[in-house]
Amino acid sequence: MHLTRRQVLGGLASSATALALPVRAAETTALTAQVVDMQLLPEEYGRTTIWGYGGTMPGQEIRVPQGGRVQRTLINQLPQATSVHWHGIRIDNAMDGVSGLTQAAVAPDTRFDYDFIAPDAGTYWYHAHNRSVEQVARGLYGALIVDEPVAPDIDQEDVFILDDWLIDPSTGQIDGDFEAMHDRSHAGRNGNFIATNGISGLTKTARQNERRRLRLINAANARIFELRLDGLEGWIVALDGMPLAKPEPFGNYLLLGPGQRADVFVDVTAEPGNAAHLLAVINDQSYPQVRFDVTGRASETRRPEPVALESNAYSPVMLENATQLALNMEGGAMGGLRAATLGGKRMDFRDLVAEGQFWAFNGAIGRAEDAPLARLARGEHVRLKISNDTAFPHAMHLHGMHFQEVSESGHLGPLRDTTLIFGDQTREIAFVAENSGNWLLHCHMLSHAASGMTTRIEVA
């Protein structure tokens, strides 16, 4: 048996602001991590064993209003310990879900209660944060949507979680080598089966002149999705959950690195009887990530261009006199890393490879419990210069806080929680350390995080 061309793509806080928001009651609901068989591939392959929340792929969507309370009891029915990270939420540190740093990993047949306020409206997601390179690749993730107080002027909303799965075509099962040296030392674990919400070639119906909100989440271990529109005209209205000051035309393409999200308003321009597409560009070819069959007209005329979403409250960063930090990425294949510190011991690259470690931050192999990149006072303004002295891109994710990218001219970009930095590129980010606790800073190419690209920031 073999995968079809369509299916084989890519080759075999509670901050002060948050606490001021009204708390809305929510019932505590079980979030059960379990092993389940599902029809992921075409039927001739049979069912594929995945790990999912509540036995579904993706996990159950969690939706609350802005200022709403999220209460979930993680019940672990997996053969491994696990935890849940609430990606992008400015959350109380004890609820951040990083095993070994903010909590102990939840052992099999035990449970853990998560209880926090969702202060910011936007598109977020939750995923496993113990042995993430394996557990996320097996399917442990879902969408977390925080609704605005005033709904935007749209006709339909779609939540699309984009992912790729590394499948053994001979068995139809997930490839079990999660410590492959090539993945760890190169671009990460890239899959050969592309899916949206666990479905290849997802199809929806739409109407011409309809306005839809696409909430796009990249849950892949390492794949950078290059997305294009066909039969749709779009505007980017939010990135990583945070609204833009003004909607930006979609343009020719949108890059979405692992962990990143984008909210896009699209007008359906394709004629009835035709199809519109959200396309993924892979190896210079366009493939339908999602197809919209246009069945009629919503109206005879188009809406005016969308207006900006209401912004979330945040403390503006002041660049002048901000604390300056530096993070230098080293290592990987063709990276020239000769030696680095691992567990307090200086080791040459050959010994690091034997330990399955290939990357370093500032000359050190990162572990969550190691010395932090910085110790900051709450409210301290920070400029962090990140230099990618490697041959590969990295998606750097900061827990617990949002930041802004700083242009060469000193202009502050939109709020983000994950920034995509390509090889030999330098990026400066700036933020206010307004959320107390130990906050992970790591590459969201999860094979890279597992092999050295992890550090943390302490906010007193």
C-alpha cells in the first residue's frame, strides 16, 4: 500500500490586568489523555493508534468568554507521565503545565486540576508538555478559544488545527522513532501525512460573498506552513491571539511556524459551483489544506473591509533604558558547535552527540531546571537579541508573556508569543516582565527543544 500524492506531502497570567477582569463561573470538566484508535489515513490502511484528549482528534475545543475561568481536570490514562501547557495564555505560573518546572509530571492513573482565568480574547491552544516531541506528535493537543465581548461581523467561523504526521506506510501507524538523530540535528520531525483537524483534504461548504473567520493553529512538531488563498480574499486580524492595530491584507502568503496562530477574515470570491481553497505550499507545489465548495451566494455584494478587533490590555514596552539580554543559538548539522556545557560539565561535540544533544543557547545545553537566562524584577522592561547562528529555522516561544519584535529602525511589531527566526538571522524582541514565575523560553521545533534549545526566565 502507498499514500496518495495528496497525502504524502513533504517526503517519506494572571497579571494585574488579568486579575481585574470579572470571573465567570465554569464547570470543572475532565480532560482525559488516552490511547485511542482512529481512522486517520484512507480506509485501506485501517485504524491508526494515537494519543488524544477525550478520545478525539483534535482534543475537545475549549471555548470561554474573555475573562472566563477555565477548569479542567487532567486524567492521565497514558503509559507515560504527562502535563498540559496552555499555549499563549498569560496565566498564573503554577498553571503553565511545564513538567519539571512549574509542576511535577502527572503520572499514569493520576490526575491534576488546572484552574485559571483567560484574560485575553483570541486563538490559543493546549498541548502536552512532558516528552512533548513524542506526545504532541501522537496527537495530544486541542484548541482553546477565548471569545471577544462583542462578536465581530462575520457569517461563519472555522477553527483549523494544521499538523503533519510521520506515518510508516507499511503499517499505517505513527513512526515510533521520536529520538531520531537526523530530526534532532536537522530541521526537526517533519511528517508525510498532512491534515487539518485530523482530516486530510478537509472540505467545507461556503457561499459567495460570505465572510468567514479562519482561526489557524500550527500544531506540527517542526513544519512551517506556507499558506495561500485561492478564491478567497483575506485580511490578517490577529497573530498569536493578539489583535493587530489594523487588519493587514493577506498578501501572497502567510508563514505559520510551529506554535504560531493567525486569525484571518476571508471573503469568499469564488463563483457558486466552484471551489475556494486554503492552500499549503510544499516543495514549491500548492496543495488544498482546506477546500470550500461554494454552493450559493450569501449576498449580491461584498462587505466593506473589516475593522480591527478590540485590543487586549497589555503594558507597552519602553525600549529606552530597557534591560538588554542576548541569546545565541548554536549547533545542529553544519553548525560548527565544538563544545558546550551540559549539566554543569563542559563536553565536546562528539560527547554531546552521544547524549542526543545537538543545540546550545549561549554555550549551554538547555534544561528547564538549569540556571535561567535572566532573573528579572516584575515590571522590568527587556530587550532580548536572539542570534540564529545555525543552518536551520527555529520558532522561539516564550511562556507566560507576549513580546513585540523590534525592527532595525526601532519600530515595535505586533504582539506575539512565538517568533520564527531563520538560519543566520538575528531578531530582537521586547517585552515587559509583568508575570511572576519561572517561564520557559524554547524552540517549538520540538526535536530541537528536546536536544538542547531550552532555557527559562525568572520574574521575581
